[in-house]
Amino acid sequence: MIVISYTIYDVAKKAGVSIATVSRVLNNGIHVSEKTKQKVKTAIEELNYTPNILASALTKKSTLTIGLLIPDISNPFFSELSRGVEDACNDFGFNTVICNTDYSLQKEAAYINLLRQKSVDGFVITTAHYNDKNVIQLIKDRIPMVLLDRNIERSDAYDIDLVLSDNIGGGYLATKHLIQLGHKNIACFLGPPEIEVNVEREKGYIKAMKEAKLTINPSLVAYGDFKLEFGYKKTIELLNRHIIPTAFFAANDLIAVGIIRALKSVGLSVPSDISVVGFDDTIFAEIIDPPLTSVNQPIREMGYHATKLLIKKLRGERSTSKKIIFDTELIIRESTSACDAKISYLR
């Protein structure tokens, strides 16, 4: 079977107009009559013509495409973040290419190279490590980008947009809530230490503990990853060592769900025996039993705002870089309760 691929020249010939007129119609240009537009559109439909995006990019120096790098689409936080990015792209006439890096700098570098070869206009990056050479190279190459829910070392020295939430404040709110419930022996489970949001959430935890003049037990502070399995395995490890806190602060909801599963597996009740607070306030916080107390950050709004910043820079509507920090809020549900003095004493 022979498939005929028609070009813009064929469309122009069939419509009886110039190539420039066809181009203006395709790009919603002005100075084209409705009658001429209809002739061109009819020719396009009859020939089943599809514009060559890359050829158009060479002419316009834009593909109207943004590359979105995320570490794990299966994490509902990043799913919601991606939706915000995609919503903004749709509203402003851009396309989105989503790539999962699995927290790997090697995968991040490979995807960045691939997307640059595809001539994407800019990047929204949610995968950056604190000292990320891939991001630094993009900055040196003057590639437009915005870091979303991530920061890099000495970011103030670069012309780079940042959209974050108040992670220190969120960690502080979560820990202070547990302290106000009478908890003193509070564990803190975090994601990868090379990702700054974890360091900041730990700072919030430390701030609340010091403010209450409580001693931090190093055995109760652990870095791992943002996955359910880490929360489960680390909790079981503590329990097997007979280290039993009265409460947990988890750096994201997936870790918190893993903690709750581990506690239930050994017959402990949440929150009667042990309280748990998560971070992100994803859909998991509402469907887990018991419903999870969690730190809310406006996930979709952050994704939308970051993409809008990038598109405005691509359009030349803004030049200076911005650092946007969204407020966090503690959403109290049923996974936290007052510390039982008797249970605390037995520990």
C-alpha cells in the first residue's frame, strides 16, 4: 500500500493560493478573508494534510512544547503536579512531554538531551537534586526553565525561576501539632537527603522540637525515599529494635501510609497507640484508614503557576527571575490524637 504524504505546497495548489497564505491560515494570522480561510481549510481536510511540527519550529523557532521531568508519576503528588502543568499548557496553547526519571540523575540527563534534540521550548523540572549538574548545564546554555518543588545549591546566583512551598513551615506545623497533643518521642521519616525539600522539612521538625525543649533521638530520624516501602520497612526495623515512638512525622503521604501499614501489622492502633502525620495531602490522605492528618500544599496550583511563569518568559512577557513560595496548611484528620500518658510511660 502506497501512502501519499502531502505538503504545504500541495495545499496551496489545491486551494489556489500562495504558500504564505496557507501558512497564515495555519498560524491564525491576520489579513486573510473568511472565504480564503475556508478554501484553505477545505483543501487541508481533503488532502488530510498534517503540518510538519519540526519544519515549523525551524521557521518560528518554537515548537510550542514544554518538557516536564518528574521522578515518579505513580506518586499521586507528582500526578497532581503534572496535571497543573498540563492545564497551563492547554490554556496557553502549548504541548507537554512528560518524562519519568525514577530519581536518577543519569535518566534525567538522558531525557534532557533527548528533549533538547526535539527542540522543546523550555523545561519544568521537579527532579533536581541539590547539586544537580544537569540543571546547572541548562542554565549555562541559557535554556528557559523553572524548578518546581525543587531547589539547587546557590540558586540565588542564577537567573532561574523557582516555585516551591513552605517546607520548613510545613514540617514545623506537623511536629508542633503532635507536641500539642502531648507527644515527646516523635520519629521523623524523610526522603532522599540530596533533595532539599527533605532537609527543609527536617528543619521544621527540629525547630518545633527545640522550641518545646524536647530531645531529638537520632535513632528516630531516618532518610530513605518517598515510597511506601521505605515507611513500612523502617518502621518494622524500629519496632524490632524495641524503639517505639509515640508519633511519626513523615515527609510525604506515601511514607506515612507505609508507617500505618507497619504499625497495624504488629497489632498497634493508629491513633490510639501511635499518631501519624504525613505531608502533601494527596488522595491517599483521604482514603487510608484512618484518614491521614497531612500538611497540604496547593499541588495543582503550583504546577499551573510554574508553567505560566515559563510560558510568559518564552513569550518575552517577563525577563527577571522569580522565587514563589506557597503557604502550607495542616489538615487534621483521624490519624492523630492526644498521647496516652500510660502508653508513653511504658515506652
